[in-house]
Amino acid sequence: MKIQMKMIFGLLLATIFISWLPQRASAEERINRLIALLETGKPAIGVWTGALSAPRIAKVLATSDADFIVADVEHDIYDFNMLHRFLLEVEDFSHRYRTEPRVAPVVLVKLANRGTWDPRYEIAESLKVGPAMGIWIPMVESRADLERAISAVRGAETSAMAGLNIPKERRDVWPLNPKGELLVVAMIETEEGVRHAREIVETPGISAIETVHIPDADAERILKMCLEHGVTAAIDATPGDIKAKIDAGYKLISVGWDFGILQKGLADTFKAMRASIK
């Protein structure tokens, strides 16, 4: 009887150990699939949206082939509850309506606060309200701007991140922490930012940089800095020029705004429809 009990107990322990192994393995997998792409040198393609209050747009984005979504609150009404709903909708719609893979696009929150202001409270709240995997900071003009934002990400309340099953030691910025799962993207879009571009690029903890509203020559110079320091470069692209931009060194590629794509699609459709009935 004792021998039988020992055998049963041994089998039970073996079963528990075997069932534990894949969970341990999966815990080591990259949670932020956008980082997984960038780590392998592959480009990531995403889309911008300001339609955070529209569930049907959230569903379209969540079930699209986007690698990432930039949820822009800079150009919309400042509303954490709206951002909260959008983040949860993207996750929910992705799991309910996608076939394979059932993985939601990574959502990065573009802050309403500019880098030159003090965005620390907004950063803390944005990372707390739902499954956001990083922040996109407009108008960064100095290393001090960026260091303030990065420190806020690293010290943010992590209750929502725990709900994403991100282990505590990985609730950090990448690539400063090679195991980190959070991204910090800075936008250089002013003359002051261009003047301080090198110190911005060299700031520990920066994940990626996007240049907008500046001369092409300055954008090219900043791209070279990014490539020299291993910082991911972000840019908008079209099907016609994406290959050239990837060859130039850009890896974080946006197709633009969802409303722009919708507007063009509607315009082309109506043009074709009216032409067919003339």
C-alpha cells in the first residue's frame, strides 16, 4: 500500500513538473512582439489613430495586420477613460475576432504632453489604464526632456502591466534593459530638437526616434546618428517608397493615419462608382 502511494505521489509530482515546464518556457518569451521584430532586425509596420472613442474603428485596427498602433491623444480630447476603453477594446476584439495569430497589435500611447513640458503624470496614468506597451513623446528638445520621461516609465505604477502578465523584472524600457518590454519613442520636430539631436539619440533608455517637420538634410543626419548608436528610426511610408526607407535604415514604419486611409478609400470608391454610371 505504501509503495502504491509513493508511486502515485511520484506520478503526481512528475505531472506537475511537466505541466510547469511550458509555462516556465513561455515566461521567457518576448511579450512585446514589436520588440521581438526589432530585435531580429525586421521592420514593423503600424498605423496611427485618433479615433479612440469609436469601437468599430478599434475593431478594424485590432483585426488588421498591423504590428503596432499609435493611439494619439495629443490631437484629441484629453480623456483617460476613453484611452482605457480603447486599449481594452483592441485586446478584446483581437482575441475574439482574429483567427491566427490571436495576438493584438502592440499599442503605444502618443502623449498629449510635449517632451518640453512635464509628462510624468500622464505617463504614469497611460501605463496604468490598460495594455499599453510604451509611449510616443512629441516635441522632445533635450536629453533632460527624455530622461524625465524615461524615469517616469521606469517608475510607473505597474498594476495594469501585472495584468498583462509581464514579470516585474521585465516592466522596464528596452533596450536599456535587454529584457524590458516597454518602448519609449521620441519625436524630434523643432529646430531646438535638431540642435540637441545627438544628446537625444545618446540618451540611455531611448527605444526609437521619429523626425517630423524638419528639413530632409537634418532628418538624414539624425538617421545616421540613430544607426550609429543602435537606436530604431521611425518614419511614415507608402507602398511605393517603403522598400527604399527600409533600405535606408528605418525599421519602425507607419502607413499614416487611419482616417486618411479611410478618406482615400472612400474617395476612390465614389470616384469609381460615379464613373461607372456615366
